[in-house]
Amino acid sequence: MTVADAPRALPSTSDNLLLADAGEGTRVEFRGVVKEYGATRVLHGVDLDIAPGEFVSLLGPSGCGKTTALRVLAGLEKATDGAVLLGGADVSRVPTNKRDIGMVFQSYSLFPHLTVAGNTAFGLRRRGVGKKDAAERAADALDLVGLGHLADRFPHQLSGGQQQRVALARALVTEPRVLLLDEPLSALDAKVRVQLRDEIRRIQLRLGITTVFVTHDQEEALAVSDRIAVMDAGRIEQIGTPEELYLRPATSAVAAFIGVSSVVPGDVVGDTVTVWGVELPVRGPVAPGPADVFLRPENVTLVSADSPGVDAVVQESIFLGSFRRTLVRTGDGTLVRVQHPATDGVEYDGRVRIALSAVPVTTRPRGAA
């Protein structure tokens, strides 16, 4: 059974109308989606299958095509070729307001003259929902995001995190088939960003709503996603669970983008690569010869001076709570990050010795981008 096909627990119901009506989500499919702006191709035949109720992140650097893909899914951009399906139906030519989706953007886009309750109920009123029913549903949505007590305030009386929660409630109140999140947390400070990130995931699980989340922040994607699609230059490099992408990156681009890696020189022979005299297993078939090797900090350790290893000099060391991440320079000038217990004392310009764990590594031809 694949991750996309795995059964999901139904949300528990309550007096909240949104939860009582929550379903199992809607399948979302991209089939060979191409998007061009004049002579520039931004999406190169994107294929993606998102299971009902799944939380999938589109992750990648700026300009990789992730926001364009989301806008095509929303109907804000028309695909040049290919098809977008919701629940098995082709919606490629269906306008945005007929696709039954909810969207949350980086900017809150709240109406300053409307209260929190008025902003939340706005979409319902536009759809012809009666005033009383709209008010009740808006109240349920605000309770869901923890803002029921602020219903009578205006946007300027709220913090940034509170305003983004209102935007989320407004997107959820219409009970859309799919929720789209376009970098909704990037304008918030770090602590609020983590809190709201976790809250979005909690709500998504309770509602069972299919969610597509666009972000350039790998920590966000790793923390909340069922699966992550890593994009580069308009293509999906790899899609998988956070664990799969981190532990078994399919390409050097994924290895470089997910997590922290040091790139060190090595030589590939057969299915191993030699780094400073140590043979390491290589993931996937690779061409023999000089290679760049991606080393995770947790797979590089500090060892005693008389142990097998490589001599290095400390360049910097960062305290990260229960561990430190220390940057060292080896004799050949290579910079390597080492993750070690915070109790292991190191000093700037101090001499240390490092050793490599014999775990599979990702490589690319030496000097390749």
C-alpha cells in the first residue's frame, strides 16, 4: 500500500458544523501540466496525484514553479497543456469560483471595514447564504481557529498571527473540497509561525480536507506534510514522505535542498565512493569517477586523536539546544559540518578529528550543478 492510498482516520464530529460535515477529502491530480509565459516554460509536464484528505507540500527555491502550479490548480492561471482534476473531474477550463476551493495567501487580504466575523462570513454571504446561517457557520470557523472571542474586533486590532487565522477561517467556512495555502506563514515571526503551522495541521487532520501547501521553508514542509513534492526548474524532482526525502534523496538537487549537507570530494568505483580513504555505499546507479558527495552532519562524528579519521580545524560552532553543529576545515580545504552533543566542548581554531559513518550517500559528478 502506498502513502497516497493509505486509509485516513475520519475526524470526530461535535456541535461544530464544519466538523459535523467534514468528509474524507477530494483527490487532486495534475496530468502532464505545462505552463508557458510566451517563450518561457515555467512548468514542464507536471504529474502529481494527491489522495483524498492528504496534506502535500510543494517545496523548492524561488522560481521553481511551485506557486505557478498552485495558481493553475486554483484556476488563477490557465495551463498551456495538460489537465487538472478534482475528484476525477477535469476542471482545467472551470473558473476559480466554480472549483470549490479555499485559498490562504501570504497577505491576509482582510477587509478593514468588516469585523472578524464579517470577514469570515463574507464568502458565505456572496454565495447567497442567509445572514443567520452565515453568522453561525462563521462562529464555528472562528472557534475552530481559536478566535471566537475576537469576532467583534476589526483587522487593525489584531496581531499578524490572528489576522492569518481569520484568513484561514474565511477559507474553511465555505467547506471547500480542497484547501490551498500559498506561503501563508512567511510574513510572521518565528514563534508565531511555528504555532500557526502546527495549528493548520491540527485543523486539517480534524477536517480531513485535502490540502496543498506551497513553501520554500523545508522545516515547515517536513513538520506538517504527509508527502512533499520537491520542485526545481518547473519539474518535480522527487515526491515522498519527509522521511523518504531526507534519508533517501533521489537526486543531488533533493539532497542539497532537504536538510543540511556538506559537499565533499570523493571517487566512485562500482557501488561505493571513497572519501578520505573511507568507502561509503552510494544510493542508486552513478557514473564512476570523481564525484561530489553529500554528507549529513549527523553522519560525521568527532573522535579521539588516536582514532581512525581525518584531522580538521574548527571554524565555527553553533549551539542548538541538545546538540551543537560545528563547521570544520580539513587539510585539503573542505568544509564539513559535524553534529555532536552540546557537552562536547570545541574551540575556535582548535584541532579535532572527524570520522564518517558508513551510511549510504548521494553523489553527483564532480563540479556538476
